[in-house]
Amino acid sequence: MDKSKKRIDREVESLADELFAVSDFLLANPEIAYEEFKACDHLSHVLEQNGFQVEKGVGKVETSFLARPDNCRPSRPAVALLAEYDALPKIGHGCGHNLIAAAGLGAAVALRRILGAEAGGLVLVGTPAEEGGGGKVRLAEAGVFEEMDAAMMFHPGSTNIPGKGMLGRIKFKMEFFGRTAHASGSPDRGINALDALVLAYNGINAYRQHLRPDGRIHGIITHGGDAPNIIPDYAAGLFYVRAGNRKYRDELLERVKNCCQGAALATGTEFKIEIDHPVLDPVKRNPSLETIVKNNMTALGITVDEDDGRRGSSDMGNLSHYLPATHPYLAIVEPEIPGHSTEFRDATTSSRGRQTLLNAAKMLAMTAWDFLNSPELREKVLRDFAKSV
Ligand SMILES: [Zn+2]
């Protein structure tokens, strides 16, 4: 490690207790997408105490924030460190976003101290509602990232990898409409919306055998009727289709619509598909940024793992089409423990979770440092970004 990286290491270590406290505060106060008011206030407060000026509610998203070093004029190149802080319903921080926020904040504060008056290219963006809300898409569409040259964050997981593919995703509501009737006295007068939904579900299930490895379709029934003796006139479900590129993702939605059409024809019902916006794009990876992330992981003594091939989706996918972005993972649990679980949540305060938080802050700060200080790297990153996926 060179001198500046050693200094980053030391600065992050000196912030350890403060970062653990930030993570613990978020853990104790979980807030779901777009309701992260306490988190936004708390993070802003800690940043203001550490040499940042914070603007809340950027991009017309109430629980977002943008923090810039105080007494520094914004300059280019600019790096956006990202903080996610939304939790999941019922299980709280089962995705570990408390660590993401604390690590992003730690990296920003450490770099702020090192860069001093030269910190104008440093930004920390609070990006709400990753879980199903697409907060980053709203911020990007509002132009929040326009004056920035790269975006970086870390995500806790069960492997240490500098990056991996993420799937594009469309979330949608599926509704069938029929006619009520007494289920015993006059079944011939009813039109059964639940039967239609079950038929569509089975059609989708049959199609699932024929998906490409990157294709995913999953759904639940959210309304199946009101009483057994009333033929359901309304049934509804929530579904996702996912795929490794936009074209296949959109094709999967068309196939699902066909299943609905067949079910509607068979039952005499009508149906409606309502897409929940924003839809998520697959991530556009940046090999040059990932190489730097990997070098910094190695410098920190982190063993880089093989990509396990498991895939989810994130609004970081969309953001990666606006500007070069990187989304590495650092392990806080063994591979047996899935994300979105109470075990994963509890691991954020384990000694491994604590160590990973510090490692993540260092890795992000070092990567941002490299980006800000190397014109050759920035050129390579831009060249990667210009290539279409
Ligand atoms: Zn997450």
C-alpha cells in the first residue's frame, strides 16, 4: 500500500466506533422504501458534524440527500459514493443496507479529511428505496448525477467479489375480472376470476421449464376471492420477470401476457397487466473499475472469491447506464445464509460484519482515490462505458 492508502486505512480505523454507531442506529430504526426519514436525518447530521454540507430531498425524492465537503467548490472529476438505507418489511435490515450507508459515509469522511481543500470532486449521495422503489432511477432521471463521473457503492453478501451481473426486472400486477354469483345456487351465472388467475399461473409454470438460464419469473396471488360461496369476480397477483438483458426481459413479459390471454379466453374473464415503474435494467459492468476494486480488495488482505452465479436485481443496474458504476460485494456470512433473512440482518453487527464494514469503507475510499488521481484510469473507465453491452 502506498502512503495515501495507508492514510485511508488509518482514517477509517479512527472512525470505527462512529461507523458502528451509524450502522446500529439504522438497524434499530428500520424504515421501508421512501419512508427513510430517520435514516436521512441521522446520516445528514453525522455528515454535517464531519465537514459536509448536506442538501436533503434532491431529485424531488424526500428521503434522499446529497452531501458535499463544506468550504469546497464542486469540481471535476467527481466521484459519487452511494449510501442505501432502506429496510425490508417485517425483517428490517435483512439486506444489510445499514452497512452500505455506514461504509459509504465512512469512505466519504475519511477521504474528506485526506483531501482537505481539494475535496471538491467528492460527493456522497443518499439513495433511498432500493428495495422495489427504484430510488436511484428517480434521482438519475432528475439529473442528480449529471455532474458526476463515476458512482460506487458496496453491498454485503456471502462472497467477496469485485462485481457481478445483475438482472433487468419488471414488476407488475396481474388482475382478472369476472362476475359474482352464488357458488352453489347459480354457478352457471358466475365468471370465475380466481380460476383464470390459477390457469395463468399454471401456464407460466409450464413455460418456466423453457427459460434461458438468466430468465426468472416469480409471482404470488394477493387476492383470490372473498368467500367460498361467492364466485370470485376479482383475482389479483404480483409478479416479476427478470433477465440478463432488456430484450429478453421484455420478451418474458410478452409470454406472461400470452398466458393471461389464454386463461381469459378459457374462462370468459378479462385481464389487466399493470407495470410498476421504474422497471430495472441489467447492470452495465465496468471492467476497468472492477480491476481497481479488486486490487484494493487484495491490498486490504481480502481473498477474492469466485462468482457463485446467483443473481438479483438492483436500481444500480439503471444507474450504470447513466455513468460508470461499480457494485462490489463483501462477505458478512457463509454462502449457506441467504440474503433477505433475519440471520443476514443479525450478521451486520457480528464481529465479521463490523470488520467488513471497515473493509468496505476503506475499499471504497481507495477506489475513489484512484479514480480521482489517475487520468489513465478515468480514460479506461470511460472507454469501457462507451462500449455497448
Ligand atoms: Zn440490497
